[in-house]
Amino acid sequence: MDLQESLNAEEQQIVGIADPCSNDVLCGRGKNVNKHPGNQFFQSLVKSMRVEYVCSQKRDKPKFAKRIVNNIRNLDPPGRFLKLDTNTGLWYDIGNKKATSKTRQALREGAPELEGKRSTQNSNALYN
């Protein structure tokens, strides 16, 4: 994403969105959010990178979240990370910083189980 696209994404935080597109990632909880096509695609990206994320060094972990956010933002039409304003009923783009933070959180979900399996496999390899 170049500087102009980044500025456009930041400007969209101000503009309310009535109807999210299929590539948008909706922030929040619940069945409607989880069933949204953009959220399903987002979760598939997270799932596909989670093992590599868990196995990577701490300094490399932010790169995975940025890669996912950029992937969503570069779709056609561009995906946005949206949060609902319950007062207006409109959606607002949360910006790249919050989107990256939420993506890192999604990558960490389930990570302890993966790390536990990895350490068990490493221990078994030592004793076999």
C-alpha cells in the first residue's frame, strides 16, 4: 500500500459506511460478524499463517499481521476493517494501526495449543 492509499484508508475513518462490501472485515462479535464473507476470508488467512507465526521469532511476528492487513486492503474492491457505531448505525474504518493490532490478536488465538504440540513433538523427537 503506498502513501496515498494509506491516507485514503485513514480518511475513510471519518466517512460512515452504510453497507459493508463482501471484502470488508467487520470488527465485533456474534454470528452475523462471523458469517460475513470478509471475516471468513480474514479467518482463512489467519489460519493459513498461524503455525508459521507461532514458530517465528518475536521480531518477525508483526510482519504476519501486516501481510494479512495488506492482503485485505489490496482486494478488489478493497477490503476495510470496519467497526459499527451503534449511535448512527454506520460503519467506520478503524485504520491500519488498529487493524494490525486486531490481526495480531487473531494470530495469537490458539497459539498456546500449537506451541504445546510443537514442544511435545520436539521432546518426542529427542527421546525416539
